[in-house]
Amino acid sequence: MTNPAHPGRNLFVNLPVADLERSKAFFAGLGFGFNPLFADETSACMLVGENAFVMLLSREKFAQFAKLPLADPTTHTLALHCFSVSSREEVDKVSAAALETGATKADDAEDYGFMYSRSFFDLDGHGWQVMWMDPTAAEQGPDAATASTQEADTPA
């Protein structure tokens, strides 16, 4: 990375949902946990990574923070939410769990060799992508991962 991480910074993405309890159950089914210290009847703090969180907010609660009208995520894309998992197999497992619990398939799997992903729309229509990236690509870039794979495939 060209710029170091900023100590003490956290990422909070706020997401409006139609039915908070239904959304919590959906994301719990994908393996996410929640921080009860940052929750009430209108919000839930979903733990995504060490310093990354998604605040699931009732549409009414979200509207209190938003300065512009809320868009309908089933007709307008405002953001795509992507999270990584530890293996290609886990991409398939999480994606299958999402579809089994009410998500809609967004498209077919994408396989770039160094990166593999699947996408779905959650219960409210928000776009999500589950992805795995080769650790070499994550550290050194996709060209290094591709070169590493080509060297491993070349007979000695």
C-alpha cells in the first residue's frame, strides 16, 4: 500500500433496511455477528472485519441521518458492498447461504484466477459481492499472483 493504515480509524457503512429483524436474521445466516452495545429497536451494528462495520438501520432511522431522499435499492444502485472470505470454497458457501435465505442472484461467478467472486442482492435489494483474493495478489498486486500461478503451472 502506498499510504499506511490510519490507527484508530473504523469504517461504518450505514444501510437502510425495511425489516431490521429480518435483515439481522439474514446476515446472521451468512455468518455475521452483531455488537449489542450499538443496537436498539431501530439499528444493529454488524461486524464485518476488525475495523469495519455495517449499521443496519430502519428506513426511518436512516432518513434521520440522510440529507437527500432515500433511493429504492431495487431500482437504483448507489453502492456495491463487497466483503472478502478466506477461500474460493467459502465464496460458494456464503453465496449459497444468501440465496437459500432469500437473496437474489445478481450474476454468475467471476473468476479472474487471482480473484474469485459471486454477487447477490440482499432482502432489500442492496448489491453484495463475496470475494476471495489470492494472498499474493492482496500483498503484491494481481500481476504478481498471475506470475506465481504461471510459474507453478510450468513443468520443470
